[in-house]
Amino acid sequence: MSRIISKKDFKGHPRFLQLLNGLEELHHKKRVTTQAIKRHKNIGMIKEIEVKIQLNRGEKIANRLKKLGALRVRPKYTQTTYGFFSENSIEKGIFPRIRIEDKKPVLTIKIKNIKQRKINYFERKEYKYPLRSIKSGLEMLKLLGYSKIRKFTKQREEWFYPLRNVNICIDKLYFGRFIEIEGRKDQIEKTIRDLNLEDRERITKAYLAIEDDILSDAIFRVRKKI
């Protein structure tokens, strides 16, 4: 009569046990990585809750993530995003954008809760739809009144932190490096503590809004000198 073997059957074979343990760990990492990738590819509506923190120059945040057991689900790549604005889109808190994901154009519409007062997190509803082409998306948004277009590019590295079930991005733009943590609020807080970033200023804005603040501050300083 056959039976299912277990690790106990290989007590006298340490090398084989080591191999089994290695295979189990590899299987776990593959499963967790697959789950994280599926979360990034969600089509439809999701609620986005995130926090950004600016990193210091040369800060090796990736090393900290590795020590905590986080998994890099996508290595560094360049991402170009087209942001669209109408005359009253900022007042309404509606922000459409188009970007390339896995070599395919995707339309994302982010809707901000404009009634929210206390802002400790960047909270938005996010609708995501695949497009046939960037051109078709541009034409559709222009017809809807989104005639102002802003383009920005960033270098992004995507991670998943299984212990806290959060998605993490390390982003590099021309005005700085940032870490973006997305997940449940309590798990975001724990992740910030795990990474020893509690004393850093939180940023609850999109990158275009951060760029606007930086440019406005630069103009103010130039005028002050004049």
C-alpha cells in the first residue's frame, strides 16, 4: 500500500532535506510574486491608498527591503505617463492618464475625494481600462474636454512586501527619488516603521503636483533674489 512521503523520511539525508527546503521556498516566492503581479494588472475599479516619502541621495532602500523579505516583482524600467486636464478637472478631482503597461496602452482615471479634510494618506478611486492605441485614447479624452496634456517620465522599480501585504515602488524623477507604499492604512504604518522612515515627511500628492510645488518654490526664490 502506497503512502505519501514526508521530510521525516529523509532525516539521514541532510543534503536532500536542504534541497526540499530550497524548493519549498522557491515555490512560495513564485506564488507570492504571481499574486503581486496580478494585483498590478487589475482592470476595473480599485481603491488606492498610498503614501510617498522622498528618499535621501544615495539611500539604499532596496537593501532594506531585501533584508525584510520583500520581493522585487519588476526590475527598474522607464515609465512614461500622459496626464490630462480640463478646465475644472482639478476642482472635481478627476484625473485621467494614459501610460504603457506591459507594452500595452492603459487608460487610468483617478478620482480624488475632494471632501476629505485630514490627509495622512493619498486616497483615490482608480478605474483602469485597456486601450487599442494611445491615439484612440488621446482623441477620446480631447472630445471629453481634456485638452491640456502633461507628460512625465520616471524610472520605476516594483516590489511586494508579503509580511505587510503592500505594494512598494521605488521611483526616480528629475526632481528626486521617492518610495511609494500602497496597501491598507495599518499595514502602510507598519511598513514605514519596518523601513525606519517614521521621521520623514509624508507626501500625499501625485508626482505632477509635487513637480508644481517644486517649480513654484523655485520661481518664488528667483523673484525674491530679484
